[in-house]
Amino acid sequence: MKGEDLASSTGVIVVFRLGEVQVDEDAMSKPVIFTVSAIWDSGANVWSGSCDEIPAAADATTLDELLEKVSRMALDLAPDNHPGVDPGSIFIQVMAIREAVPVAA
């Protein structure tokens, strides 16, 4: 694979020099991880999640749906609330809590 192809497929800038591969670390974005706290609302049968850092809050019937909603919000709000953050470096972590449910015997 040529250097240009590798760089475009991985997002990493690669410089070939005397047979060695060097990575330009200044060009790499560090991951920005936003943590969403989620709790199951048994009365409404939804997951309620929020993250003050984004800021965002949403409800969804599944954790996957909640992750999708918050991810869209994070990407939409990042330019205004986190102007120096590359959208490709944004990651969403969901910390979920739900009451233990006994298993039927």
C-alpha cells in the first residue's frame, strides 16, 4: 500500500523516509470521551440519559437508541460547545444502571 493510500484509509499522516515509517503525532486527534449517565425509568419504560459536558439529554426504549440519539446531539453541538474538537475524535460512553430483576425459577 502506498503512503497516500495508507494515510487516506486510516486518517494518519505517514511519512516515508529511508525505508522507515514515521507517524506525525501532531496530526492525530486525541479521543474525546463523553460519559452519558443512564437510568431505567420503569414507569415510562424508557432509558433516560444525560451528559452535562455535551450538553444533552434524551429518552429511548433501548440503550442502543439512546446512544444513537446522544451521538447525534454530540456531533450537532460539538462545533458550538467544543470548537477545537474534531468530530471524528468524539466517543460516547454510556454508564447505565437498572434495578436487579429476579430470575423466575
